[in-house]
Amino acid sequence: GVAQDYAEAVKWYRKAAEQGHAKAQFNLALMYSNGEGVAQDKSEAVKWYRKAAEQGDAEAQFNLGVMFYNGYGVAQDKSEAVKWYRKAAEQGNALAQFNLALMFYKGDGVAQDKSEAVKWFRKAAVQGLAQAQDALRELGESW
């Protein structure tokens, strides 16, 4: 019902985020990550993702994992990526389950453990994530 205004959205997200609202913190992080309504600032995005992630927001946990995995706005730390992917995966986030499975499969940031990889691929596959289903087929595993 109103014209799209990213700067105005940032203003309101910030007000709620500063009061501890996890979804607003997540949305503010997205705005910083994408440079919508504010100058793009990956470090600031990490700050807000972390606040939301620490409150248990699975999307924020997943995105924080991505930031650590790739070194966006923070020093690259794959073991920290595993930590955040696992938190999101345990809440049922299929993309986090898939990324965690890949890391276990490759031994990337964590000790290689193919059975642990298959476990997480299966969880993502059951949710309909095509990449996980394909990975299981390639591994000769059922889901």
C-alpha cells in the first residue's frame, strides 16, 4: 500500500532491532548485506546476523554460517561456519543441512565424516531440497 522505500525500511528495522527483535535484526542484516537502503557493509551485516542468530533465528544462523564460510565481513573461519550451520540445521533449515553435509563430506572445516554427511543430506532431501537428493543419488544412498 506504500511506495517501496529501503531507507525507510532500514529506519524501522533498526528501531526494532535495537530493542532486541530478532526478525528485525535479521532483516537489518539483509539490508546491510545487500546494500539496500544503506551502504553495503558486510561487517555490519555480520553484527546483526549474530544478534539474531544468538536469539535462535535459524535463517540468521544459516546466513552467519555463509558469512564465516566465505569470509564476508569477517575473517574466514570454516569451523565457525560449521557451528552456525549446525545450529540452523538442527532447527530444520534445509540449506544449512545441505551445507553442513557438504562440509562433513569434504572434511571442510570439520573432520571428514561421510556417515554424518549422509545423515544431513538425508534430512535436507526429505524436505525436498533437490541438491541433497542429487547428492544422495550420486553417493548411491536412499533417502
